[in-house]
Amino acid sequence: MSAVETYSGGDVRLMGGALGAEVWGVDIAQLDDAGFADLHAKLLQHSVLAVHGQGHVSDEQLREFGLRWGQLDIHGYSPTVDGFEDVLRIHADAENPTVAEGWHSDVTWKTIPPKISMLLAQRVPSAGAFTLYASQYRAHEDLSDSMKALLEPLDGVHDGRNFDIQEINRPVKHPVVLTHPETGRKALYVNEGFTRAIDGLPRDESNAICKFLYAHCTKERYQARLRYEPGTLSIWDNRCVQHMAVPDFNGETRELHRVAVLCDAPPTR
């Protein structure tokens, strides 16, 4: 595929060699079934999409678009947009500079985690504030056959203590290597944000594997980066992508509204 291509739903430009594509000429509030199918196919192909020009989309329309992909996640801990328990308000400024800086896949501490996340940029800083993405397909492909065989039967233990310390008492297990239910491809499913251990291994062995995977999964060769414009909608596949926000915008305001679509079933190997 060339760096720029045209398809029936709009124009596409690759974000990086490992994953990601930027899209122009699409209105998510007006997509017919064929246009939605095209966009869905592009997401499965590229794992991350940045759909520009969506500044007119309301929170209700964002939510309706999310529902076209499946049931929406109710996070339970993060602030929400008024009137919507399933639309998060992700806001940072000089008084509240916190962003999701560490690498993670969304909400893997739930038995049924999100398959897809979406962020619609409302306000963006004058510079910086990238979101980084890393392909977990590519991270798995680059492992040796011996390491793949070692990891294949293992489960990771995940919990949400970052949001509520009580979540430490409600861990869940997911395969270290999952099979994507739509593409059939293998992807690593371990992230430093929420994966605490490898189930059934002594602590030193578990720590060694986790440390290796945390570093391996997010190597620069697997990455793409997105600089938001007002009205950019990012869409990514949590089953094969990790992400993190870069907190380099020096107290300026960054606000994005998020919906996440739940997996149809727990991840499986």
C-alpha cells in the first residue's frame, strides 16, 4: 500500500510503518452502512484511525457512533460528560495536569474489557499533546519461536488499583497472547498499566517476563504518533494496540471526550 490512497469512504494517509492511518472526507454522523463497513475494515487493517474534521459531532452523536460497534463501557471511576455515564471527559490543564502517561490498553482489569476506544478532540494545546500507539501484532511477530511457545499458554493477572485500591482484590486473568476474534492474528496482551503478574509463576520468574514484555511491547519500531487537531476523532483497537499520552503541553488545556466499546466476550488465545 502507498502512503496515500483513496477509498470509497475518504482519503487515507499512513501514520507510520507499523500501524495507523489518518482519514479525511468522512462524517461519522452521516455514515451509511456501506461507509461504516469501509471504516470498520480500515480499522482492522491499520489498528488505529485518526478521522479528521469531526468538530461538529455532539456527545450524543459520538455515543451513537460508538453503539454501532457494540455495547459501550461504563468506566465507573473517571469523570464523565454531563448527562452521559458512558462518555468520559478527559481534561488536563495547569491546575489538573494529569494525563494517561504510561503505556496501557484500556480497562484490561475488567473481565470483558473494551475492544475499541474513541477520543474526540474538543480543545487541544498549541503544540505537543501527542498520543503514541504501539502495535501488539508486530510485537508478537518479532518474538522468537521459542519465546512465542513459552508465552502461548500463559495468563496475565490484571487489576485496576490505579483507579481504586479495592480493585486489587478483584483481579482478572487474560491470555498473554490473544487471538484477535475478527482478524485471526496473534497479539501480545500485557501492559504495564494494569498487568501485575503472570499467573502461576514464582514472583521472580513472573517479574522477569513482565519486565521483558513491558519493554518489548512498546519499542519505537512498533509505534505511531498522533497530533490532534480540534475535531480529530481517534479510533483504536485495544485488542492489538497499546497507547499513551505525552504530557508535554506545559499547562495548556487538552480536552477529549471518550467512548469505549466492549468486547463481545473475554479475550481468548
